[in-house]
Amino acid sequence: MAEISSPSRSILSLLSVHIHIGQHHILQGVTFDVEAGRSTVLLGRNGAGKSSTLRAIIGLNPVTSGVIKFSGETIQGLKPFEISRLGIGFTPEDQGVFYSLTVEENFRLSLFEETEQTRRNLETVFELFPDLKKFWRTKAGLLSGGQKQMLGIARAFVNDHKVLLIDEPSKGLAPILVEHLGHSLNKIKDKTTVVLVEQNFYLASQVGVDYFIFDNGRVVHKGQMKDLVDDQALKKKYLGIG
């Protein structure tokens, strides 16, 4: 397997992370490093442990054992808001949008503080997702599925996080919206480190630089996306892609 990151450039590290939910052993010793300034995709079949890993990083799934470090600091055991304030943003699979609030109110609620940097980030958001500016005073519940997904990602991005965790952003989106989402994520990854969970292999291959494949709560393979695209045997074995 190809070596991906060196410890000196690793911004996020998981070492032998285990998670139990009830009687279920969800993560069984997950270990990987995310290199700063690169986009990393977590791949695998449904139930392999990808989303659980993101939730463990942000503090929503308590870690039974193992270590999670961000910028050299141990973060497992911290509350989600504490982890977020350290510099990790999270867009959950269900978008994490408040439907009864306007787009503007969703943004204001997500802001730690309004600074010159967050104002620049908001202008970037409007360039990436012009619909959010168009519907700035509209309640989020009235947006389309694609627009809600854009809002969920943009809310996490606007705080200038060092790492952005994004869970299944293409879920339920029409192909044309997936294409647009890919273009936007490629621009976002130029500004922050992205860790993406994605079932749509086309989108994953367009956005990801590095990958880790999960199977039964473990990382079973790693490498660079450009190599995985042409590895038919590996894709069929772990992803069910012919």
C-alpha cells in the first residue's frame, strides 16, 4: 500500500480508535493520518464505519479506546463545540440545517464571531453557492435538497476551520447537482483540509487526493485516488464497483 502522509505534515491522526455503541463494536482499531492541505476520502460499503469515524473525530461518538489528535493535541473526550472551536468543521449526512430559520440566521447561528476573515469566507461562499445569496432571507426549509446541502457545507466553511469533515454530501442529489457540488468542493479544498465520506465514486474521485477504504470497522487499504480509479479489482472487492 502506498504511503500517504508524513507525521510532520499530519494535521489529523487516529491511532487504534475503537467505538462501541450498545453491544455493537463499530470501529475496531481505526488508524490513519490526514495530511494538511490535502483532501482525503473515506470509502467503503454502507455500515463499514466511515460516518462513525467522522462522528468520533467531532466528539459525537464517544471513543472507547485509542487516540485522536488534531494539530498535535489530543481531542478525544472533548465536547463537540470544543473540538469545533479548535478548528474542525462538520457537515453531517442530514445537513445539520435549521429549517425554521432563514439562510442568514443559519449562518449567524453558526458563526463563532464575525471577523474580517469570516466576511471574506462568506463572499467565497456566495461565489461557490450563489443560490445562498439569492435566498438569503428565505427559510431554509423552503430550499431544495441541493440548496440545503450547500447551506450545510457553507455553514461549516464560513468559520475558517482548518479541517472540514463532510459526510455524504451527494446523497439524494440529481446528477447535475452532484457535478456542481464537485466543482464547489474542489474550490473549497484549495482553502482548507477536507475529509470526505462519499458513496458516489465519481464525486469521490473528482475531489479526493488520498483515500482510506473501510471494511467492518477497520481501515483495510489506503493510497491515492488517481491509482484507485484504475484498480478494478480493488474497487470490486471493497466497494462493489465493477
